[in-house]
Amino acid sequence: MRTVPPSPTHLAAGLVDGNHVASSDLLLLYRLDHLRAEIVDGLHLRRLHRELAL
């Protein structure tokens, strides 16, 4: 039986787990969205405190 050496594209594809990359991107997006919400909430609370102080 004759075996064919793997092509570079097959070798590179074997090094990367596609599910792992997608899940880490999703987790990063979730964290960034949460950070954005925290910043917006903080800005709204500061504005509310200033308005109540008047």
C-alpha cells in the first residue's frame, strides 16, 4: 500500500482545534460586552448622583 505524505494544509489544520478557537472568541466577546455594560452603568450612576446632589 502506498502512503501519500500529508500536504501542508492538512498538517496545519491538524494543529488547530476549530471548536477551541470559536469558543475562546465567544468568551472574549462575552467579556467585552459585559465590560461595556459595566462602563455604561457606571456612567449612568455618576450622572444620577450628580443630579440628586443638586
